[in-house]
Amino acid sequence: MADTPKEGKLTRFLDFTQLIDMASECVGGKVLFATDDFFGPAENLIKSSSPSFKEHEYTQFGKWMDGWETRRKRIPGHDWCVIQLGVQGIIRGIDVDISYFSGSYAPRMSIQAANLRRSVGPQAPPTPLGANFSLKSDSWEYLVPMSELKPGDPDSGHNYFLVNSQQRWTHIRLNIFPDGGIARLRVYGTGQRDWTSSGAKDPVDLVAIAFGGICVGFSNAHFGHPNNMIGVGKPRSMADGWETARRLDRPPVLEVRPETVPRSLFVPTGNSPDSCKVDGCILTTQEEEDMIRQKWDLPAHKWKPLLPVTKLSPNQNHLLDSLTLELQDVITHARITITPDGGISRLRLKGYPSSICLLRPLREKPMLRFSLGFRANL
């Protein structure tokens, strides 16, 4: 994910920077082509880490900079690059970060996007003209018109742009005018999957960020955002998960709790919660917005138990069968509760999209309903 957000920040409706970075290398984003990267490779744009600065570091090409940096333009035109999104879906906002490029940042930029049905490999044509002809990227739709970039503080040069588009996108083109450097490009949004194409026999991960899952509320994210739990692939390290600060109200002397059966979350060594439980509920879009404003003060009877209180152990990854035979209901939201604190690397909830969601109007499709009479991989 991108930079760790502050504790208690809500998501989706209040701040698009709390959504996933769809272009990040950690979710599979790739730079397919750049017109020039003499001073700094375009791959730096999609690093998951924040940009850094090394005052006395130089390379054979000049000052070392943690970003994409092109040469000073001496011919007609401008520089640009094409990025294949790791998570394909709806883009809500963009952050063009020019931190530390105080004397060499690109003064202006624009963003274009396309929805390409076939994937494009990383091997791009060797010339700008060839790449332009291959992808026809100069004719892609504009999400952000040519806009001025402002440096801000040396170590915090964020430039935020709201995107007003409900279309699904797979690739973006970053244009800089005429040349210069950009430290990071964050493309914030939500994944989107065509659920009508899902097979009736094979369950899918209903909370995955690649398919539109998103954290819409949490109590604490001191060491890692909950969106990491529903991220792409296996966790790369202990930092790639949701982890809370230690609770200050925990008892000074722990008491023995009744034994529960170990179940199936993958948790980092030494930081695992003592136990967890999972509940589900059904909310309309309006009810979800209300809950976000009320910090998820939802009446207890609205939640349906999906996983009872379950003992956890470090470094375990198990498969949990359908929880109860009678649980064949539909839910829109899931809540995981850990006790008393700790970290979880990945949460997988596998099931089947309900036919209810497939009949909803297109504008309401992001609010899917899911059947939870399923086999779950947590």
C-alpha cells in the first residue's frame, strides 16, 4: 500500500487517499514505456515506499533522485510514460508527488486513461513513436487535464486531483510538460470485477481489493492499514498487513481464558492477536454512509456471526469450512474483531455473488451483496 494513514481515518467517502493505490508495484502495477528516464527510471513512480533523499549521493548521470526524472527537453514535444494498473477498476483520485524535486520537478502534468481488453506486456517498442502507435495512448481519455504542479515543502510535495469518472480503467498515461522529475504517482480507487462472468461452482474472494473490496472503517491502524489484509498475493513481510498499537487499557496481569479451537488467520510472529471473530451485516449505500459518519456504531442485532471467537497462533494459515449449515444468507459488509490487539497479514472470505446484486442498476453495482454459505480461506 501507499503511506500509512493516520489512526482512525475513515475511507471512501471522506478521503480518496485512503483507498488503494491501483498503480503500486505491490499490487502488480507495471511501467510499460517512458519517453526518457535518463536521470531516474520511471519504475520509481510506482514504488510502494515514500520517496527519500540522499544529499551527497550521485550516479554517473548526475544527482541521485528517488523518482522519475527526464533530461531537459531540447526537441519538440514533451515526456510521458504508460503504466498498466495492477488493480483494474474505478479511479477516484490521483496524487502526483514531487517531493525533493525542488529545482527539477515537472511544472505541469496531465493524466489520460484507457480500458484495454487485452493485456499489454512489459516489452514496449523502443521508440516513443512506436509505443504511441501501438497503444494509441495519445488519444486516451483525459482524467486530469494539463495542470500546474506546486512543490510545497521539500519532503512533502503532494498534488491531489479528484477524478470524476465511473468507468473501469486498466492503463494510464502520465504526461509531463515539458520535462522534469516526479517522485511518486499514486492512483487511488477501487477494483471492479464483472461479477456476471463468475462461474457458479468456483467461489471467489469476496473481500479482495482487486474485486472492489475496501475497508470503510477501523479503530486503529498504527502499524498498517486494514486494506493490507485484503491485498494482492501473499504478505511480503510483517509490515504488509493490518496491525494495531498495543492497547493501553490491557490488564497488567493476563488471566487464563476458556480454550477455543485454533482456526485460520495468517498472523505475523510475535504480534498475533489472542483471538478474533468475524461478523456480517446487510446495509444499503445510504446506511453505509451513515455508519461511516457514526464511526460504525451499529446496533449489535444487525451483525450476524460468521466466525465465533477463535484462538489464534503465530504463523498459521488454515482453511475453514462453511461456518454453519443454516448460514446461507446474503451480506454486504464483514467486520473482523481482534482481541486485545496485534496484527493480521491476510483475510480471505470466499463465496458466491448473490443473484440480487446482478439485477441492481449499474450505478449501484459497487454495492454488491454476497452469499456466505461458502468455504472460506481466511
